[in-house]
Amino acid sequence: MNNPLFQFSKPNYTPGFRLGLSEPSAVLHMKIKALPKDMQAFEANLRANCSKLWPGEPICSAEWPESFLAGKSPPGNRSFMLMGEWVIALTIAMQRLNRDLAGRGRVAGLQENVLTLALPWQRQAVFQQALQWSVRHLLAWGLPDQQASREIQGFTPELEKWIKNTRNPGMSANTFRLGMAALNSNLPVSHVSYNTLRLGWGINAVQFEGTFSSETNSVAVRLARDKVAAQRLLVQADMPVPDSAAVHDPQSALKTAEGYGWPVVLKPYNEDQGEGVHAGIMDEEALLKAFEAIKGNSQGSVLVQKHVSGDDHRLLVVKGSLLAAARRIPAGVTGDGISTVRELVDRANLDPRRGDGHNSLLVRLDLSDESLDCLKRRGMTPESVPEQGLMVRLRHTSNISTGGTARDVTRDVHPDNIRLAERAARVTGLDMAGVDFISTDITKSWRETGGAIIEVNAQPGLRPHWLGSPERDITSEILQRYRPGRIPTAAITGTNGKSTVALMLHHIWKHAGRMCGVTTTQGVWIGDELASNRNLSGYPGARMLLDDPAVESAVMELPRKGLFLFGHPCDRYDVSALLNIQDDHIGVDGIETLDQLARFKSSVLERADRAVVVNAEDRRCLDMLRHARAGRHILVSRDMHKGRECIFIREGWAVHVRDGVQEPVMPLSELSCTEQGLLDYNEQNAMFAMALALAQGIDTGTVRQALASFTNSVEHNPGRCNWLEGFPFRVLLDFAHNPEGITRLCRYVRGLDVQGRRIGVIVSLGNRHKGHIDACAPVVARTFDRFIIGVDRNMVAENPEYQGRDPVGSKLEYLWSSLVDRGVQEKHISSAREEDAAIRLGLQEAREKDLVVLLHDPWETLQAVQKVLEQQRVSSTSGA
């Protein structure tokens, strides 16, 4: 997009949250080519004009552009920052006009004359067009007043057409406003479908589709829409309702109407929100015409209802009690003594709030047959000139959907009428109901005035309350009654140990009696159930947990790649941990140094509210504490840090110290996962899990009991030092693949008492980085006696270091030559081009007293091992 002032890069969209945003993020660069000559006058024009943008729509509070910004912009050229802030504000406003949820964005950086902008988005195409429209408005408002006015008038029809076209497949007004209320209340919001939102997480989430919620009873909805059954239910409850009857033919309708006496009301028996209602029917001709119009959409049954005189009220009952009440005023115009009815209608339709159907706050007036009938009853035509102040009704019904408006009467409703509406919602079974109540005086009891319930509506529209009391945030009040909320969350990042720490914390939560979900590189667990054995760590797995209504707490491993591709799964975490910074992803995605990697991962610390946990023995981790916003910092190290909260080791015990008070947590000898100290790195992993659990309020006794029972089994920690059964020799599975992990594992393997050979089946090493082979080849060469080398085809195919006609062969050759260069004899090395083949070869070669170490992904390895065991069973059976 090019213009005289600035130009934009292509946005980078992520479904997760980035650069301080709490919503799906679009990040783009904005190059400032020029600035308006008078920035002060330019901004004054912007503030004056933007307040007139689409009146009646809930797109902004009074503060432009401040209310659209997530925090302060970074220091730098203020004029540049201001241009970026206005682009953000208008782009968000344009998205909201299309009912796309968009909360706040921010200027994330400035380098020379290029701004980095982070904005929320819902639909990419709408976002891109919203950005274009924001620029068009900025450029127009920078012109002199008259020229700007002509420019905006020129493109307004195009803007209106765009909004109309893009709104239709978008959210309903009810859903949109509920979503915006949630965003403004800092509640988590996610999309289930285009018009269904999930507010909150896990067990505390509530779903909304308009004013249907996840608590809405489908039987109650069907009952409310079956007007005959609903009326019967109210009659049985001895509630005041007008006489009604379901008929199937015009003759029966006429006979019933004559029995009730004119006027009568005809309505479909299975619709709500005023759909198809014909009120004020005074004679046979009108009745037959209405019956013909209704019957096609009423499955053969039409409800004839006796007319009840009085004002039409909508009483909104939410979660058992009245929340709001509005008196609905039918569509009409008020005379000025000069203009005709037709002219008054045209004037009323100039109100930008009036549009077509349910997508507008107000509905356009028309001079339909029903309107002409209303005029005829008053002895008027469209060309009549009503006297000053005379209200001329144009509809028999008072629904907002037929052009009406409303006035708030919540404080006026008599207690008897409140109790009646609440009981009607209760016996119908609706968690949220719109009770249509006719009364000549809402301030008096229905027992005195003879009022009546006309309908009980499921999925009630909220427009009567928005119009009746625009200063009241009715949608936020609805949310307060449903109480959607968060669940405890823990985010774990670093280089090594993330999966183990996450699974340890998951194990602790289970011992605390909570249904905990965890996502790691090894899979996703909900309680004891392995929901997926795919690597969904980060955003994809976290969304599985947060969207599951059974989950009471969530533990998330957040690797670098997931953060880069998807962003953060949460706007904020309760607690987060940075375990260590090692060489595993250097040279990938623009991260060239360990310091850059540390800064990138520190975003996990930035989003923690309650506490952060860091490795005090890693200077880079310790340095990242300056980016944490949580006031509570917990250090993990072997030694105590005086004056700081920490988990440290004293006389073989893990000890927690806070505010000078030391509390022993558990003796490290109880940690079975360390295998009596041979896996000493699991001591540190357990200390991180302790710190996170204690920060989340889990008691010390539960932490100790849980960690003592955590083992190096496939069930507890797949791919981390798992001993596999079923062979006459020992088999160890481990997913070590980077220098730190390989070094630790090889130290452990060399410390084992092995009377036979140590056979290394090496599949994962070097798939990600050729440099890992260089770093690990010396330690691998002196650890094993026999080497079976393999390759992960998918990873190697994505690695530019192995590109060519034969990437698999290139990787195998490099690993082979690296081992030989470190003194391994070629006769001790075999290779296989398939992962399964390498694993089979290693297991088939092994003999009693040998040790086979399988260095590969756990699930693929376990599958291959199972095939070998099955083949052995078949061979044994055949031999027998």
C-alpha cells in the first residue's frame, strides 16, 4: 500500500499473541515517508472527525487514539509515534465496524523512520481492508475542512457497501458486544465459530452464540419457540397470558378470532424475536391476508391470540433474576406541522444507526402495507402532514426489528411484575429469557392492571436495552452473572528440561486432586489421558487444554519454534519459568546469538502475573528478570541467594526460602527420577517444578509426595531415560539431541555397569543442526562401542545444511565421517536410511549383557520397538 505519507510491509499474522498484545496479532512495518506540515492541526482534525465515525456503533470510548492502545509507545520521535498510533486506532475501529473483535494494538518499536506496529486481527481480508480504510481517512482528514468533507462524502458510499458486505458473514450484534465486553474486562476470548465465542478457559469458560450460552437448555429453547406448548406451560403455572389457539386453516382462524373479538394477533407458532407477527388485525380480510403470509413459515400451524391492550415491555431475565426492562415503542414518526409522513420517514432514515435487519442498532422505516394500514386507521396517507408533536405509528408491533425503539424502565417495574417474569423464565427452563409483557402501567402489579405475558423468548435480542439505556453496559452485566474466568496456568521455556519440568508440575497438580492438562513436545495429556502424542507444544496444545471444559489447570511447554510461528497461547500466565539458555536453535529464524535467544524467550517471563522462576546459575536467565512484570521472583540454584526467594540445596534437601524463612521441601534422595544421583540434572528439574507449584499455592506436602512418585517411565516422562522391557538385554530410550542433552546422557551411560557392549542407535543427533554433530561427536565416540546411525527424513528435508539430491545420504555421511575423525573404526559403524531400520538393526544385533541406547523420538521409537517384539513373538511361536 503506497501513499504520500507512509507505506506498509506485508503483515505477519499469528493466531497467538505477540509484542505485548492480548489477541491474535498482526505485525507489520510502517515506513514514514513524510509528515503533515502542521502536526498539531492535523491531530486536532483527527480528533474532531473520528468522534463522528459511524455514530451509534460501539467502536470506541471517548478517548482517541488512547483507548485503542495497549500501553505506552516506546521512546522516539513523537510525531512518528503519533502517526502509528492513529493508524492503529482507525484500523481497529474499522474492524469493529465489521463486527470483528479487535481490542488494542501498540507501536512496538521505531528504527530510524520505520515503525513496528502490532495490531489485533480476526479475518485477514477484513484487517487488510481496514488498514486501507484507515489510511484513506487519515489522508482525507489531513486536507482543509471543505476539501476533506468532499473527499469523505465521495468514498462514504463505498465504505458503507464494504461494511454491509463484510458484516453479513461476521458476528451478530449480540455476540460482538459480548465479546467486546469480555475484552474490555480482560477476559480471555477465543472463537469457536464465526458467531460463537468462548469466554474464559477450561472449566471456567462459558460459550456464547448471541444470547445463547453453553448453559442454555436446548429443550427449553424448543419449548420457548413452540408457542402453543410454551403458553400451555404458563397457563399451568397460573400466569396471566392472553387466550390463544393453534389453528391449521383460515376458517378456524376466523372462527377463533370472532370468538375472541377483534382485534387479534396472528403469529407463527415456532418463531421468536417478533418474526412473522401480525398484530392489530381488525377484520376478516386482514386476518386471511396475515394467515396466508404466515402459514408457509409456520409448519402448518398458526397461533391466534387475543389482543391485549397496553404498553409492550421487554423484561430481560438472566440467571434467574431480572437484569433490565425496556418499554418498546413502535416504529413511527413525530409530526412537526410542516412535513408529510413520507418526508418524516425519509428524514428519520438519515439516522446512520438505521439499517437493514438485525445487523443495525435501529431498522429503517418504510411505508409498507402494514404502515399504510396504520395510517389508514388514523385517517391519514403518506402525504398527510401530522401536527406538531403528534406521534404517528407505522407498525402494529413494537419490535425493534420492525423499526421500533425503546426506553429503559428497569427501575419502574413493580416487584410483582419482576417476580412474574423471573418465574416465567424459570418454568420455561431458560438461563436467559426475554419476557414480553403487556401492561398499561408497569409500575403497578399485574394483579391490579391485568397485564399479560405475550411470549417468553429464547436468545433474546439486546437492542431494546442498548437503545433504552445507552449509558448502561448491559453486556458486561450479563457476563458478570455467568462469571466466566481463568484457570491456573504455568508456562515453561528454556532449552533443556522443559518437557520434564512440565510433566513434573502436571504430576503435582494431579496429586493435588485437580484435573490438570499439560502440553509438551512429547504430547498432550488431560489428567491421565494421552489426548495426543503429537508435538503440539506451545499454542496448538495449549488451546486444546484451555478449550477443554474438564481442565482445571494448564501447564504449557513453550519452545522457541512455537512462539515464533504461533505467538503466545495466553494473554498472561500465572507463573512462568526460564530454565536455561543453550545452543540449540542458534542461526534459526533470525536468532544468531545466545543473548538474542534469551531475550526472545524472556517474553514468557513478561506475561507472568503471579511469579517467575529462573535459573540463577545461568547468567542469561538471571539477566532476563529485568523484563518480568511479576513482583515475585524465585531463583533456582544449588546455593542460597541471601535476601532472595529461592529453591536451593542444603545437606541433601531441597529447601524453599522466602522472606528469610527456610522451609525444607524434600530430601533429593526421595527423587526416584534421579536414579540415586546418576541423573543429577533431574534434581534441578524437580526444583523448578517445586518452585512453580509453590508459587501456584500447592502445599509442600503434596509437592513432596508427587515428586517422590515421579519416575523415568514412558507413562510419566516419555523419551527421557526410559528403560524398555521385553528383551534379554537392557534397552534405554532417550530423546537427547542437542549438545547439552547428549553430554548429560553420555555421562549417565558411561556410569552404568555394562558387562557387554554399549550400542548407540543415533537417529536424532544432527537432524536439526550439522554443528550439533561437531559438538557431540567426541563424547559420543568415547561412550559407545557400536554405532548404528540413522536419520529423520522429515527434519533433514527441511534443513538447508543438507540440501542437494540426497539430503539423507549427506547427513549420514557427515555423521559417519565425524565419528571416524574422532577415532571410531569404520567396522563399528552401520547406517540405515530409515528410522525404523536403524532401530531394528540395533535391537537385532544386541546380545545378552549388552546395552542398547535408542536416541530418537519416543513415539516413533516405541512403535518400531513394538514391531520388533511382535516379530520375536511370532518367530518364537513358529519355532515352537
